[in-house]
Amino acid sequence: MDLKNVLVSAGVALLVAVLGFAYFGPTEKVIERTIEKIGAFPGPEIDSPFISVNGLRSHYYDSPFLVSSSTLCSFRAPVNSTTTLAFASAQINTASTAALFFEWGRGTTYTSTTTSLGVVSLAARLRATIIASTTGTVTDAPEDDSIVIPPGQYINFVYGISPCVDGSVCTTLAGRCKVQLREN
């Protein structure tokens, strides 16, 4: 009987050890991660000519003055939608020996200003920043509103000059243009 008690005790001890090891022993740890995609800008600079926020799309243009042309800057509006001019500026960094006039306009080509958006004169030997912006207006015929830009038309910044005494051109202008359009 002693052998029987020893064997039963050893069996119970073995069963307790196996069950204890199975219950309290090492377990595989499961690490659960939830990854959410959160939209964010990569930094303060966005390398895109447009940005869309909740369906409102704005287009941005920036260019140095063109050389050898009376059209200093030309930007083509999107071809798939009508836009409204929100802002336009031209910074003239070099002075001219002659008085100049400048015009923001729109047209069907990169040199035309068939619809004027504003004209300004600048005396000789002056540098300037010419800014065009809009204020809220209500019109009966929005298609006649000059700041509404039809699809694919150009926003152009041009200048005119009187010839110098010897007939040559008196200026070589340097500067930049910036334009912002908003889709309607």
C-alpha cells in the first residue's frame, strides 16, 4: 500500500505541476496596435499649384518677370472650371529711366489683355509693388464681371513704355508676379 500511496501522490503532484505550468507558465504576449491615418502637411511649404480644403480649391502662381516681352507675367487659369481672381501682385525691383504704365488683364492668349483688370502709371526711376485685390460685389450678370475668369483664359501683367530719345527701349525690368485664383 505504501507503493500505491507513493504512486498516487506522485501522479497527483505531476498533474498539479503540469496544470500549474499550463495555467501560470510563460504565455505568448499579444501586442495590439491600432494605426490611424491622420492627414497632415509635411511642413510649412506645399509644392503644389493648388490646394483644396473642403471642396474649395485655390490656385497659386508665382513667376519672375519674362524678359524681352511687354508681357511681364502670364498665368493660365484652370481649363476645367471658372475661377475668380482673389489676389494679384507684381513687384518691380528695377527702376526705369522712362515713365511706364502697367496693366493687369485677362485674355484668351498669353499676351492679350482684352479685359482690363486695372491700369496704373509709374513715374521714371521708381520701383513699386502693384497689388490688385477684390472686394465683395454682387452683379446681375456674373459672366460680365471682369474678375471672373473663364476656363483656360490667361491672367497677364503687361507694361507700356515711350521710346527713349534715340528710339531704343529705356528699361529692362526685373521683378515677380503672384496670383491667387479660387474656383467657383
